Amino acid sequence: MNNGLSGIKNIIWALAIVVALAAVLVGLIITMVLGFGGQRQDGTLYLGESSALSSGSSSGSSGVDGGLDGGAGAMALPGSQDTGLEYLFNLTFLCDESFSAVGSFGANYGSTASAQVWLPAGGSLPAANAASTKIIYPNDGTEKTPADAAGLYQPARLVIYLGGDSLGSTDRDSFIAGYSSLVKGIQSASPETRIICCSIGSVTAAYTGTDGLTAERIAQANQWIQQVCADTGVYYADLGAILNDTSGALSAEYAATDGRSISSAGISKIMEYFRMHGI
């Protein structure tokens, strides 16, 4: 009789051990798939999935916070080892005139080499109609839509910096629809291109422009850009965190004389950031 009870106890203990091991195995599988604190197995952070992101972001940034409207799920550009100057010179930039100083970045190193820069033919690149606005294609000087240029050039990495033009009179839905159309058009024309969408740099505290741009309006638009990044699966680069002062205004150190364009010093700061955030 005792032998029978002992055998039953042994069976129960064995079953308990099997169940415990199975639970551990399931936990390991879930951890491998989902990662920790909003970080996938590839090391990419997803904005809005980790409270550590909001607590660690600069007060002068565009607002990377899961509680903000539309930011959750956007991929933050991950940190990396030093990628070197060659990486920077092989970036392609689609930008408005406020970022045009990036075209002379190579001169800082005594080099005539520089990144490919696509600037609007008409001087302005509003987000709402960015997909149809033509840029000057540097390779032949012709006017092309960004998607057509991407189809020809097939850039490995495309950095997009736009959204400030006409922002004062653009509503949320038009901004997101236009920006999304731009990104999707480029993705269709050049599927292998890795796209990085940048937050809009703010304006300085002394800015007196009549275009309706304010630090608050720009911070709002940067939330919309995060939404576009989340919807299209592209990277988001929070440049406000390195360009803005503690009040959220563009630091005078990194601003051109108009109070909203990025100076050569600001471009250098941004390039340092991209150099240590390679993809």
C-alpha cells in the first residue's frame, strides 16, 4: 500500500516538474520574441512602448512620449558604433530650404564629396503635397518628384527633413496624409531604401516670422511625423533633442539668421548624431 502511494507521489512530482519547465520555456520564447521595455530582438526601440523613453528624453525635444497623440509605435533611430565619414557622405537627403546647409557639409572636412541632396525646385516643400512637389535631381538637373528620383537613384538610406513650410495653415489630417503619401511613394519606387524621417527643428525664442510657426505648433507636427513613421514602418529621428534648448525653442547656436533654418553648426551636430546612429 505504501509503495503504491509513494509511486503516485512520484508521478505527481514528475508532472509538476514538467509543467514548471514548460512554463519557463514559454516565458523564454515570449522574451525572445518581444524583448524588454519596448525593444525588439534587433535592438530597435519603438516609441511609446517604454516608459524609460519618456523619462529620459530632453525637455527640449519634440515629445517622444507614449502618452502623446500619435507617437506610439514609431521606430526610434537606434544607436550604433561610429559609422565614419563615408557613411555620412553616402546618405541621401530630401529636405526643404531650412535644411539646405547639409549640401556643403563636406567642406567642413576639406572635401568636395558630399551627400546627395534633393531640394524643392520652387523653394518650398510643404508636407501636405510633398509627394507631388518636384525637386531638382542633382544627377542631371531635371525636376522630378521624390518618388521618381528615388526610383532612379535607389538610395540606400534616405533622410527626410520637411514639414515646416506652410505648417501654420496645415491641419493634422492633411499633414499626415501628404507625408504618408510621400513615404509610401518612395517605398514603392525604391523598396530597399531605408527611410529616416526627422522631427522638424523648432524656431528660436526670438523668431518673428509671419508664417504661424511656433515651438508649440512644431512640437505638435512632430507628433504627426511619429504617426507617419509608425504607419509606414520607417525610422524616426528626434533632432529636437539635440537642436532645441530646454524651453523647446531652436538653440541660437544651431540656428541661421532667419531663426528657423539650421545653421552649418547645427548640420554638423546632426551629422555627428547620424554618424553614431547608423542603420
